[in-house]
Amino acid sequence: MSDRSNRREVRNPVLSLPSVKRLDELPPETRELVADILGDLVKDARSRAQQSWIKNKGPMAAYWKAVGAYAHHFRRVVAGRIER
């Protein structure tokens, strides 16, 4: 039995989504482009979260923080940076 935190679905919850198989089928060039776009989304969402927090807009900060987290998880899947 493995620790919960060592399971890949726990470390990256998007792996449990059925659509991840479709991402696996993309050609390498497309995967690279999508990973790059998702990387930009991660940076932008994290910046927006920080700005929202500074402006005392907690709900928006939480929203952008979640957007950044999920974009990061998808980027790792598309870029093939985790074991599957």
C-alpha cells in the first residue's frame, strides 16, 4: 500500500479526467505549443491572483489561484513531465 501523496492522481488531479487520453494523442509539436500556452496562462493567473489579493479581493484571488493551479497541472500532463 502506498502513501496517498505518492499516487499520481493525488499529485495531479487532472489525470483522473477522461479527456487526458486525448491530450496524450496529440502530436509532439502540438503538445509543445499547448504546453507553452498553458505556461503563459499559469504566469498570468498567478499574477492576477497576487494583484487581487493586494486589492483585498479575496474571492477573485482564490479564483485566479485555482485557474493557475489547474493550468499548471494540465501543462505538466501535456509536457509529459510526470509519470503516467
